[in-house]
Amino acid sequence: MSAPITAPADAHARGRLVVLMITAFMDMVGILMVVPLLPFYAKDMHQSGITGRALAAIGMGGEGAAVSLLIATYAVVQLMSAPQWGRVSDRFGRRPAMMIGLGGSALAYLVFAFAPTLDWLFLSRIVQGAGGGTVGVIQAYVADSTRPEDRAKALGWLSAATNAGVALGPVIGGGAMHFLGKSGPGLAAALMSCITMLFAYHYLSESHDAAAAKAAGKVVRTSGDAIRRVVSHSGEPSSRLIWIYAITMGSFQAMSTTLALFLSWRFGVTAATIGFFFTYIGIISVITRALILGKMVDRFGEARLSRLGMVLLAFGLGGMPLAPNIPVLAIAVALVPLGTAFTFPCVTGLLSRVVASHERGLYMGVQQTFGGIARVAGPLYFGWAYDHLGQRVPFFTAAVVVLLTVMLGLDMESYSKTDVNATS
């Protein structure tokens, strides 16, 4: 069990958490400066006949195919690199891994700013995806820097900060394009990454003593070994938590994938009004994670609250297709961000307890890999189900899957009390 943290250490941990939140916020602002513009850049290049030799050679020269590949590439590279970054942070420290990731992002944005063809846009997405694989490193940083009982609420605050970055990034990106031209958003995002890197370098201290872990004979397994263990030892607490995270993340994609189509079919929502629904969801998510999550963790504990979150998520997903009118729909929709806000930080907080501290970064990265696979597989199924099984089926399917997943979280209460190095 970890030694209790003294009052000065608490103050130091709070300061590190604030720096991490600012870093995550600034990083997300940079990402969202360019991501919304990708389809438009790809479309302009395609219409100008500068698709690129590489994409044309593999039959991806079409407008829609090129945009799909650009979007998917980031996710695929991110989920592949996440365990590797986590392992690097376990072996050499969280801070170096974050610095390299931020530097890679800055390089990717420069490539984006001056990309002459779609091939170069494709390259920028590969580099950005590799740098974006450090999400698990940031989560491990938070886990290192906070007491076990504070981790879920701290992860919630971190998520709230990134959500705020999601809201602000597109506005700044649009302004950069207006004043600086087509290269403006990429240049502004690269500058933001450099500022973020300098800020983190100056204010963020290391949280993981990799040298001490190595001196104590602690060995970090390979990412492949960790992934195989999740599959082959699915009954272990760490494996169950990773499966919970992945399954609920994949189920959540039912809303992200088909909500706009469903609302258009059922309530006549248009492109001009769909944004209100996502703003509504975003506001509830930020408020819940920043102001409500901590109090709920203190009252229920991570294990019980994660199960409550899954139930709320299931009822929200299942209630949307049954809603007879907009007010009832609004209630059902609200349950989804409430459910995810209670589920994901608590599951990640519990995961930080049940894995050995010297492999915390690795397993946080593995969790991101499984979640990334679910984010790819979920939309594929839900889109197919919407077309072939009916407009309501994706939501009902997701709701049932989430309810069944609650069983994986049973008897986790013991891990809400202490750190358990189950995989040492």
C-alpha cells in the first residue's frame, strides 16, 4: 500500500494537477484548431487535382475516401502508439514522454500548414496520431500525483479541461484562417504546441521515479505482453476494468455515430439545429466532471459510482429512441454525459490502483488502445445496424450491452479502499 501523502506533498500534487490540466487544455485547443478543417482542405485539394500519388496508388484518391482515411489514420496510429508511450513513461519518466509527444504534435501542425498534397496531410495525421498516443501518459501522471481516493475526481477535472479545449479550439482555428490565410490554423496550432511544451517543461515536475523502480528490480513488460494478458486473463481486476472501459466506450459511439441521423428522421432536426444538441451534451459533461463528480465519488466510491454511471448511460441510450417528444428526449440525452462522466474517470481511477505503479503508464496506454479499437468498431456496427436493422436498433443494442457490462464491475469495492499491485 502506498504511504500516506503529507500536507506539503498534497499541495505539490495539487499544483502539478493544475499544470497538467492547463497542459491538456492547451494541447486540445491546438488539436481542435485543425481537425474540423481537415475535410475542407482534403476537398479543396481533391477538386484542384492535387490528391497525391500515394493515396491515388492505393485507390484512395476519391474525395470521401480521402477524408475518411485522414480521420481514421489518427485514431489507428494513436491506439497503436499508446501502449508504447506508456511503456516509455514507465521506463524513462512521464515528463520526457510528454515533451516528445508535444514536439511531435508541433511538427505535425507545421506539415499540415504547408501540405501541398493529400499525401502530406496524410503524413501530418500519422505524426499527430503518434504524438497523441500520450493520453495514457497524462492519466498516469495524474494517478502518480494524487492520492488513490482523489484520482477519479482529478481525472474528471482533467477531462473537463480537455472538453473546454474542444469548445475553444475551432473558434481560434477559424480566426487564424481569417487573419493568416490557409496556413494560419496549422501555424497557430504549432505555436500553441510549442508554448504548451515550454510551459510544461518549466512548470511540470516528474512524478515517476523510473530509476528507483529499475534499481528495485522492477521490470516493465512489453506492450504486447500486456495486451495479451488482458485477453488471456480477462478475470483479473485490471483486465475487467479495461474491458469495461472499452465496451462502454464502444457503446457510447452509438450516440456519436447515429444521433444526427436519428434526430433528423424522428424529430426533423437539421444541420442548422443539430449543434444545439451537442452543445447541450458538452455543457452537461463539463459541469458534471468539474463540479459534481468529486462529491459523488466521496459519497459512493469509484466502484459503485462506475456501475451507477453505466446504468445511467444504458437508460440514456435506450430512452432516446423511445422519447415521444423533445423534452423527454432532452432528459434521455442528458443521462448519457452523466453516465460517461461517472463511468470513465472512476474506471481509470480504479485501474491505477490495481496495477503496479511501475507499469501504470503501460496499462493506461493499453486501456486507450482497447478504447480506440472500440471507437473504430462501434461506429462500423452502429452505422450498419441503422441502415439494415432499423433506426432505433443501434441505441437499444448499445443499452443492452452496457447493462450486461455492469456485471464486470461487481465486487470491485475492495479496490476502492487501497492500492493493490495485482500485476506485480
